[in-house]
Amino acid sequence: MSKKYKGFEPKWVKEPPPPGTYRSIFKWGDPNEYKIPNERLYKMMKEKFNMTDDDFKQPKKLGLEKVSFNKPINLTQEQINTFKNIVGPENVKTDDYSRLQVAYGKTMIDLMRLREGIVENIPDIVLYPRDKNDIQKIVEYCNQEKIPVYVYGGGSSVTRGVECVKGGVSLDMRVHFNKVIEFNEINQTITVEAGMSGPELERILNNAPSIFGAKRAYTCGHFPQSFEYSVVGGWVVTRGAGQNSTYFGKIEDIVISQEYVTPIGIIKSDEFPAAATGPSIDQIMMGSEGAFGVLTHVTLKIFRYMPENQRRFSYIFKTWEDARNAAREIMQGQFGYPSVFRLSDPEETDVMLKLYGVEGTILDKIMTLKGYKKMERCLFLGFTDGEKGFTKNLKRKLHKVCKKYGALYLTGYPTKEWEKGRFKDPYMRDIMQDFGIMTDTLECSVTWDNMEKVHEGVRKFCKSRPNTICMTHMSHVYPQGANLYFIFIAKMDSIEEYLEYQYGILDSIQKYGASMSHHHGIGKMIAPWLEGQIGRNQLEVFKALKRYFDPNNIMNPGGTLALDLDDDKKRFNYLKD
Amino acid sequence: MSKKYKGFEPKWVKEPPPPGTYRSIFKWGDPNEYKIPNERLYKMMKEKFNMTDDDFKQPKKLGLEKVSFNKPINLTQEQINTFKNIVGPENVKTDDYSRLQVAYGKTMIDLMRLREGIVENIPDIVLYPRDKNDIQKIVEYCNQEKIPVYVYGGGSSVTRGVECVKGGVSLDMRVHFNKVIEFNEINQTITVEAGMSGPELERILNNAPSIFGAKRAYTCGHFPQSFEYSVVGGWVVTRGAGQNSTYFGKIEDIVISQEYVTPIGIIKSDEFPAAATGPSIDQIMMGSEGAFGVLTHVTLKIFRYMPENQRRFSYIFKTWEDARNAAREIMQGQFGYPSVFRLSDPEETDVMLKLYGVEGTILDKIMTLKGYKKMERCLFLGFTDGEKGFTKNLKRKLHKVCKKYGALYLTGYPTKEWEKGRFKDPYMRDIMQDFGIMTDTLECSVTWDNMEKVHEGVRKFCKSRPNTICMTHMSHVYPQGANLYFIFIAKMDSIEEYLEYQYGILDSIQKYGASMSHHHGIGKMIAPWLEGQIGRNQLEVFKALKRYFDPNNIMNPGGTLALDLDDDKKRFNYLKD
């Protein structure tokens, strides 16, 4: 997975987590896979966090205990039997492990709780629906009995999106509810069940000629960092974005129709390329995060699979300001948009150059000599997608803008390095946390004219904590602005300290005028900040919709989208309930 | 305005309508402007409609009578005084002409009624709000007094959108509420009041360097056929599309934020390039057609004004099938989209070749000889927008696809001809109707795989009426489908016959599976078909929103979006109420 260390190598936990343990639940991705920081990063962490090799000799809080707890199942035997009748007894689980497995996502507080063996907010029962019919019966019955319904897709939520705050039922969609319903090459669409996983969808589309007898291969165009362990349904209900969204669009641009099972019945949107028939049902349901109903089917636009036309690029700018101006000019130039568009601020650039092995090389020296100075310079990388002539013209025009702003072309190499890690970096999170090093992210959306205020303001708060790394990049870029993505790394293992820090960052994002999320969603974690952004009248719009779809508040209750947050509990922490 | 006739020329009414007459209200556009059909078209009409020169000697139902009617004002003097206090007495009108002037749009039934002197569904009072403050006070007071509120923008609705079915107040936004609030070159946005007219907005943007000291000139990118006589607010609340929408997007793609005054208060959406913060408020408000509140401000994305990069093209295809396949392949090719994209079916092609003077020329003979036969061949025209290299590549790739499907390149000439008429053709509607010839349009949205069924089905109904022209084109095109736009021309002057025919077309659009509108909106005219398209559960979503925003049903009441249609009145005709 990485080059050998020359000096001391921490006792990284590379072994797959033993089955049945807390670790097997919280560890990211494939149990057998891992990624360790390289030696340069390790050195940096020691410096930044005032740690020594000694601190990396004994990993802690590994969650190697077997999952076991004493939490009553708040359902009657009759209710349990009804569920067994609906989905079949083999698709009903009430054991501790199955319940905990779907209770949380990958929010930092989830990992922290599981490492501590703190078990709370778990479902009473886990169901594995086989088809829409099962889901309809479950929702109908739960509505009648007022049993909360949660939905578990890939489990990669970082906003406490799937957390079963009020107990009840969790529907695990991965097991059975993951099939292709229709592939339509004429319309260039595919209809899938909500539990369809990212890689499976992409495999199917890439192999459309052999699987469907299609004329060509396709791609879904949606590749979030969680791609390998997220599902289509999760992308849609949270309004996710893939790393290639600058070209392909966010999921709300890719979805053409959807079907939901709600307590008041089926909501199925029309499959039209556009319409002027009242408010957009699709845009009402996307972003509902399970609070209006269960997403069952999604029809997605698909794209031609043409990796041969991808053109990689990377540049180094002298300053963040030059880089931002170039980014804006590229997006406003009307020559098309790059697919991956990632521009790192000075601190992230510093870390990335370490990660990619550029630091200390001859290239580093050349950059420094030419005035691209450490902790001032900014790395911009990405690649294009689309038809050949289109990508060729785009790369040429983008190059012109970068040159205008004094950038140095660095070839496609850094992009290739980034691609290697794009789905693998999350593996480092657990392995570092074994030594008390917390890695977390928050992200927002902001217009160009307010970007520096947000960047500076949020960074200022992040860095007010000593010995803390705060890396920022701009990605998912638009003519009117971009996503700003903050990654913070710190030695921190108290849940209370973590939450206080996180609240401070969320406060800063709001204070400086960015949206509370560009693509992670709101969930239960960011919900207390939602009203501060959108205002009381608009939050009441969501509540009016909620009352219509889910009058008994059984769908993802307990804070989702601030729909049932008490006024006096704006920042409540379920942990302390 | 057009070449001299060689033979008999009808007594076209070219004079501006006398002030104060019904004609001055229903006539399209500039009173002094007109457009007459050329001699080829005139000849065609005579043939098609079994008419002779004699039928064109005496124009009828010209609406030259002075507007005068006896309709009581259902407001108390106190209420009228309150309105005078709010907007100033000079901004309150209760005379017959002012009331009728804002009661209707340009729906065919509006024209027919006005020609007959039928006056119904008019407001009690007309107000000219000066600013948002006025509008807030008006809505608050009307909500308290339960007085209906209608909004009049450009008055170009073709769906009975502005019709004051329940009397009350009509707010005429054109007079004062039409200013620029902010021009933001960094974000490439402009914020305007809802009554801002299309040409004024475009003039301002084209002259941004001199007006705002901007670095360059901009364009709004939104040019509906009604452009010269429509306003930004109307574009937005109806989900309109400009003729260049294939490149620039529909208005819902161009809007970045909005502000509404509703009975429950202000609804202001955030100006973020994208977000994952619950359902989209923008997409809830767009398409609300005045039924949730009064749109006051809109922030629009703007685009670089680069007419020098526009590249015109036109092709003739042998068959509608070849043409459709080419259109689809162009839109799915991922080399960018043309700006204007207009593909005519055989009957429309026939009319257009007459209109553009191609019929009977040497070019016509060449086409016929090469197998592009009359009433089979299809004309495709348009132009590109964007950066120079982008448009160059796009035109080249588009050409390749057209050639693949056997098309003959016809140069940019037909496009230029189309451009001449793009905003002027509506002038022909009135001048033809003076001889009882009705021209009307209906349009829908449909996926590629269902397009031929809709085209055939709707045409079959249209043509089941003898002596009727039905022209269809595809415009506003997407990778997944397109808008189909039907223009029907017939000798018809009974309102009852007209409505029966229109209902039949709307039935056919629904029966064959298209959306009820792509960009005209629903209004009160298409409302009875809305539930048939979106279903009961989704119509109830709109009603839930309505209850929240407008609990007393004062905003555009009387059928808008089927929000207050009785179940037993699915097709009711206000005329017969």
C-alpha cells in the first residue's frame, strides 16, 4: 500500500477487524484494505501535534470488543411477527450486532462513540426489504403503529443522517434492494433500486454492451469520495455531489425521475427532460433525507464512457488569490467545464506535495526558486471529460487562463497521484485515529465575492486551536461560486472537545455567509444550523411538506432537517439526552 | 414589413388600434408595428381553408369599440382608500379600461373574448406598486381583508395565467417595479425587480461597461418569443424557456435566488451556486405562478455577450426520423449544446420554406432532385453560443452528425430568416385573425423514446379537423428528450368550437404521455389536466404548500395550478360559469 518507512514506523493496525467487533462496524470500507500515511506525513503529524515515536507505539480504543449491549426491543411480539410476515423471517434481525451495524454512519461522533463502546440511538429491529411491495407494506404498517422508520444505504453519512434516534425500524437496502429496473439507451437513462451501490452501477454501465446489448459503454458520472461504499439512494436524498460534478453536475442534475413510498402513498415524479408544470416534485423530494418517505427507484441520466478523452492537468499558483481568480475565469469563460476541478489552498497544497512525494525533490526546488513559495503556493489539479475536440479545446483554454494568472504547469502527474488516493484516503482516517488523531471534514457552498471571507473566517477559527491542521480546497465549481471543503486534523479524543470544536466551525461557516452544506446534507448533525441559514419562513415550508407526507412523524424522526427540533434545543446533542 | 403582393392583397389592418379600444388591449406588441403573411403564405391559407380573395376583403370583429362595461367594483370605499394610502392615489386605477387592460394575457380565448367584447373575470382595482414595501403592505392588507391578489407582468401569458377570476386587486408591475437592484460582475449575476422587461434587461447587460463600469458586456441568455413584451417575473413564476435555452438553460437554471412576498411573510432564497440543505426553495417557488406569493426580486446568472462567436447552421433532412435521430445524437455527443436548436417536422418545414422564400427557387429544385421531398423533408436550423473554440468544435461535430443522417447543409441563410421573424411572427396572429383565421400553440416535453408517439398522436387529432394546418417543431433540446411545439392554424371563430378543439389537443398530449407544458406553464387553462399528469398525491403536495403560504387563498385564486379546482369541475370553462 505504500513505501517502507526509513525510520520508526508506527504500529499501524493493518489487520482486518475481527468479526462481530465494534471495529468491524466503524472501520471504513473493505475489511482487508488499509492505507497508511507515508513517512513525510507521519513526520509532519509528529511535529504538528507535538508527538513522538513513543506516542505511536500503542494504538488505543481499537473497538476490538465484541458488540454486546443491553437495549430492550421496544416492539411487541405481534409487531415483530408482522414484520416477519411482510419480508420473510430470514429478512428480520433483532440481534445486537445487526442493530448496531445500521444505527450509525461515518460521522466522526459515530466513530468516537463506537471506539468507546457507547451504544445509543439504535433501531429495535432491522429489515431487509426485497422489493417495493415490502417497503410499501412496512411503511403502511409503521404509520399505523407509529413506529419510526430509518433507512440505511451505504452507511457513509457524515451528518448523522441514518442514526435511529427514536428507535424503531431500520431498512437495510443493500442486501436485496439493489437491482437495475430498466436500462434505456434511447433516452440515455438507467432506472435502479435505491440500494444500488456506486461501483456496481458503474460496472454495469461500463459493460452495457455485453450486459444489455447496448451500442456503447456508459458511465454514471457520479463519483463521491465515498463512491465504493455508498448507494444511489443516499446520493439522491442528501443531494450529493461526485468529485466530477463540475462537468457531470450534482446528483440533482443527474436525476430525471424518482419514486418514493411515503406514509400518504406513492410519490412518483415524471420522466421528462424539463417541464413547466408547477413546483418541481423532484427538487422537493431530493434533500428530504428520508424525512418524507423511502426512496425506492431512481432514474438517472447516464453519459458516454470515454476515458480516452480525459485530459489531466495540474498547475501551481503563487498565491491563493491568483488561483481563485483563475478558477473563476475558467468557470466563466463559456468553453465548458473540467470534470475534476480541485484547487488547494496553501496549507492543503503543502500536505499534498508531501503526500505525492514532491516535497524535497528537484521540482520543489525549481518551484521555490521561481517564486512559488511553500505555504503560499496553491496546487490546482483535475481532468476533463467529454468529446475529444471539446476536451482538447477546454484544456487549451484553461491553460491560457492559468498562464495569465502566473501559474506553472506541472503536467498530469499530481492528478494521477490524486486519482490513486481519491477513494482510498478515507482508509487513513481510522488508522490515524488509533493514535488519537482525528480527521474530519466540513464543507459549504459560497459565491465568488464572498469566498475569501469564508475561507479566512473558517480557517481562523480552525487554527485558533493550537496544533491543528486545516486544509481547504475548492471543488465542485460553478460560474457563480464553488464548494469550499475544510479538512481538519488534530490530536483529539474527547467527544466533548470534538463537538465544541465542530460547533465552532459550523458557527463560523454560518457567520461568514456560506451555505451549511454543498453536498454532505444536513442530517441530524447540522440541523440546528439550518434555520440560521434559510430562515424561519423557509424552515416552515419544509415542515408543511413534512406534515403532508408524514403526519405521524415516523420517517427519520429525531432532528433530521430540523423538522422536529425543539426551539429551546437548537444545539442539542443526542449524546447528552 | 414585407414584399408587395403581385396579386390581390387582403385588407390587412395595418393601422395602430385607436386608444381606448378593445383592440388596443389584445393587439400584440408595439401598436405601430405589424407583420403580414407573404403572398405564398396567403395563397396557402386560401387553399387550406377553402377561402377566396373575397373572404379577405372585409376584416371582422376588430374590437374597435371603446372599452366600456358595467361591472361593479366589489370593494368598500375604505378598502379603496387604504390602497390609495399604500401606493399613493396616482397609483390606483378603477376605470374600465385600466381594469380590463390587466385582466387577460394573450391566450387565444382572451383574444376571442375581447374581439367579441365579452368582459368577465376582471379585477376591481389596479395598483402600480412602487417598491417591495408597497407590495408587502398590499399583500398583508389583502390577506387580512381576504381580497384576491393577481399580478400582471408583461401580459404575454398563453395559459390564462393572469386572469382575475375572483376579482380583487391586480398589481401591474411594469410601471414602477422594474429596476436593477444589483449588478455583480464577480459572481456574474444581476438582481432585478420582477417587472423588469426583457429588452431593458438585455440592453442594460449589453451596455454593462458604460452603465456599471464593467469589464465586459453581458447577456441574459433568455429570449422567449414573447421577449419584447414579457418581464423577468413572468419568466420565473411560469418556468419559462428562451429560444436559446438549449445552451443557456431554462429560467429555472438561470435563476440563482429569489424573493417573494407571501401572505405568511417574506420568502427569500439563498444565493449559493448549489447546496445540500433540504428541498430546494427556489424550485418550490418557481412554477408557483403567483399562487404562493408575489415575486419581487430575482437574481439571475448572466453570461458573456459574445455574438461574434455565434455560428449559424441549417440542414435539410430527408425524413423526420433521420432528423430526430440526428438531434438526439447531437445532444448526447457531449461536445456541448447549440444555443438555438429548432427542428421542424415536414408540415412546418413546408410552411417555413414558403415563408423564407425558398419554395419554387432553384434550391428547392435541387433539394427535390436529391430526394429531399416536399412534405417529407425536415428543416433544422440554429446557432451556437459560447467561447470561440467551443462553438467552432460544436459546429464541426454537429455537422458530422447531420451528414451521417443524410442531411444537406443549407448554410446559415434560413437561420437568418428565422432570426428576422423570431420576435415578429406574433404580429401575424392578430392580422390573420381579423379574417377569422385562428393561430394558436400548445407545447409539451417528452423523452426521446416517446417522441414519435406524441408527435403522431397529437398531429392525428389536430389534423382530424379538416382544413387545419398543424406545424410541429422540436426546440429546447436535451440529452434525454425535447420540447415538442405544436402550432395550429385554422379558420375558426366560435369560442365553443375553439375550446373543444383545444381540449382535444390537451387530451392527446396527456394520452400519449407528454408533460402538459415545457415552458408556457399551467395557469388556469391547463390546470384541469395537471392531476392527470402528476397524480393526486403530487397535486396534494402543491396544495399543502398553498395552505402554508396562502391559507386564505388570496393569491391568484380561481384555478391556478388546479389548487382550487373542484373535483367535479375538471374541465370547467370560466366562460360558462
